[in-house]
Amino acid sequence: EVQLVESGGHLVQPGRSLRLSCTASGFSFGDYGLSWVRQAPGKGLEWVAFIRSKAYGGTTDYASSVEGRFTISREDSKTIAYLQMNSLKTEDTGVYFCTRAVRVLASNYYYYLDVWGKGTPVTVSS
Amino acid sequence: DIQMTQSPSTLSASVGDRVTITCRASQSIVKWLAWYQQKPGKAPKLLIYRSSSLESGVPSRFSGSGSGTEFTLTISSLQPDDFATYYCQQYHSYWTFGQGTKVEIK
């Protein structure tokens, strides 16, 4: 069974750091891109960060709201992805979902998000 | 940035109804659009990708259409398990979600 399991979320004070983990199983982890999407309480979905597979450079992209503060990385040998979150703000509060990104080749490369973990809650508050 | 606008925000319907949700992109996204279903306290579930391709295991009462800037999700006959919030998402340039459409019991 294809599965993503997030961990590491908890209550943290503004300005502090937190690292989330996403442990994958049931598929060839290294062949896929991975993304983090968050959802503030009672709100909609917001894409946060993306990392390509090593075959496509392992490069990363970030939403402007987290650029410079968050870092996505991956450890293919352990089938784990990470989201390092620094200088946390109260507006970073929410549930963080790890998702698998499927690459599609057309005139360019596109990725859609097919498998989602259950999410891990992050609360930034003093 | 590409903005996604869904309508309506809330939809009241009965079991057996045909339901249509609309999603508009601020610029052309060709066919790079997905639809998700989310129930309270759960992760989103992929229903449709590439505007009209049904994800494996998703019932055939769900269908998607559109290209460019206008897209629709249709549920041909609403079932009790379909009461949820639906999101469109573009993946032409990074990823942006619509604000969601809550389908509630009439």
C-alpha cells in the first residue's frame, strides 16, 4: 500500500524552529517529487514547498510566504522527506500534509499531487 | 501568481442530484487542473487530474471538463458519501488551490 506518514508537528513559540518528517512506503520513493501543503484552521489549502527527484536535479521550489525560512529536503535511502521550518510565525499554524508528486511530460514538465499523508499539526503560539 | 476562483462557495443538494462546481483560473492553465475531495479532519483525496482524467478507484459519477481558464467538476448523482468540501488546483505554474466548495445536505 502506498503510504505517507508525517510526524514532528507540535506547539512552538514564534521565532523558533521545527522539523517535520514524512516517511514513505509502498512505492519507489526516489522516482517521485514530493511536496508539502498546509491548511490553517478552518481555511483552505496552501502549497508550501516542492522537491524534485534526484533524476531531475533534486531542485526545490517554495511559496513566497515561506521562501528563506523553510527548507525541504529528502533522504532517499531512508525514504524520508523533511521540512525544516525556521523563524516561525503565528500564521504558519496549521496542519501540514506531505504529498507525492507525479511528473507529467508535455511541452514542459508538470507535477500533480496524487497521494497525501494524514497530516501533522503545527501550532505557533506564545 | 495564478489565482483560482471556485463557485459556489457552498452548495446545498439532495441525494441523487446532479451537482456542478466551477473553477476559473486567472490565466490559461491549458488542462493542468486537478480536483480534490476533503472530509473534516481528513487529508484531501485526488479525484480528477489533467482536467478530465479520473483517478484510479474514484467512482465514475465524478467527471471533470474544461480547458484554458474555465473548468467544471460534475457529480452525476450525489451519494451520501459525497457530502464534503471540493477543491480545484492548478499545476501549470507551481500549485494553487481554489478556496473550496462545501457540498452540504439540503
